[in-house]
Amino acid sequence: MGTARWDPADWSAYAASTARKSTAAVFAARAIDPELNPFGVTLRESRDSDLNPQSTAIVVGLDVTGSMGMIADALARKGLGTMVEEILARKPVSDPHIMCLGIGDVLFDQAPLQATQFEADIRIARQLEKLWLEKGGGGNACESYNLPWYFAAQHTAIDCFEKRGKKGYLFTVGDEEPPLDLPADGIARVLGDRETRDFESSELLTLVSRRYHVFHVIVEEGSHARSDPTGVRDRWTDLLGQRVIGLSDHTKLAEVIVSAIEVNEGRDRDAVAKSWSKDTARVVRRAVGALTPATGRSAGVVRF
């Protein structure tokens, strides 16, 4: 997928159509949409095309438990346009193909993973609004942020890596801690894969990092992150190191994702932060302050 090209006019019309709608009206689903159900999906594909000859796969996984639906809402109304148009203008990577995921809790929720296609035009937004904001979660201090890692590692095919040896990007976004593992019975229920054992999160991170640069964005406005900010940050840092991003204003998610990609691709952190307007610059500077460019085998291009 991802054969079309982003048109700012399409986005302006779409954003205008959602401006006066409530979150419930924008995200009207009351169950998982069949098009977003990952069960039995063989692959979600990001493929080069005439309009996107150097595609770059970008996965954005959004926590949709509890009050975290505000993240998807902000992205659908404004952030998505900012993210795509700034990537196209700043060119930290070429020809973005974006797949959005809804994340819940594999132990408790009916739809702990929802997955759009990789798209490059307004269909990104049209599929994003099909997410079911289940508002579940299990009260166990974590959500299944490792489900997107498993899905991306096992159920995506991306030309940026397969043709050019260049990794895609994967961002998970939420306010809780990472889970310790991903149970095999949960994988079977959600995806239909018959694994013979559970997977530790660190093991899944190693697996998905072969083809993706992996980041987690902590939504600091979320209730769990507010109640235990140090614990949430420390547990993510233990797993991801410096690729943990603190987001102090959820409406600036798009700018922070673009900035993280820029820094990872080698651009100066201070220059990236200063490139945004005053209020946004402050949020971005704090968010990317610990990031460093990818180097060595973790860099963007892998030699075969």
C-alpha cells in the first residue's frame, strides 16, 4: 500500500470536516473495524511506487485505553497533517508511508491491537478515525506496547529495508510502563499466530530493531505517568535507553515525532528544536534532549 501522494488540500478539507465534531463523533466505532483487525493478517506492506519511489515506513502506535483517546483525537484533528507535511518539507527521510496502530492490554481488552494499512495520502486519516477507542486497560500498570513490536517484526514488509537496507521507524505512545513479556496465548487470540512460548519484551525489541528504529513516547499528562513519573521513565529507559521521549503536551506529538526522526538521522538537536515556534520549541527541546543520532549497526542503512 501507499501508492498515492499527500495533498495538503485534501488534509485541509478533512481537518475542517472534523473541527466541530466531538471525539465520539470522529471516532464512532463501538467495536473493532474488520479492516483494522490484525487477526489472520499476513502482512501490512510499505512498497515503493511511481509517486513514492523511496518509501519510508513509519509506524505510530497509540494507546487507546482510559483517557488516552485524546492522543488519537489530537492526531486526527491536526497532528497528522503536521507530521506528514513537515516530513515532506524537512526531508529527514523520504516518501513517508504511515501505519497507525491502536494499543490496549492483551490480557484484558477485546481489541488490544488495531492496525491500519501503510498509506501516504488522506487515507491515513480516513483509517485513523476507524480506530475503536476501547478505553479499557487492566489496572496492571502497563499496556501491551510490545504487541506493535511483534506485529511490525512478524507481519510487515517494508521496501525501505528490503530494497535499500534502511530501517523504518516505530513509535509507541502512552502513559504506562512497558510489559515484561507478551504471552503466546495472547498472540494467538489477537493475531492467530501459534507461538510455542511467551516472548520477553527485550527479546521482541531485539527482533523488531533489526528493521525499525524503535522509540517510546511517554504521555506525561496521562494519569499513570503523573502518579509515578520516575518509575515509568526508569522502566522504559531500562528497556530502550535514550530512545525514551517525554511528551509534556500531547497536542505536540507530531512535532516531537518529526524532531526525533530528524535527530536520529543526524541533525543537531538544538537546531531542530529552534526550528519550531516558541511554545512548540520548548516541548520539542525537552522531548529530544537525550536523543543521539543512530550510529554503527543501529544507523539507518544496513549493509547486506
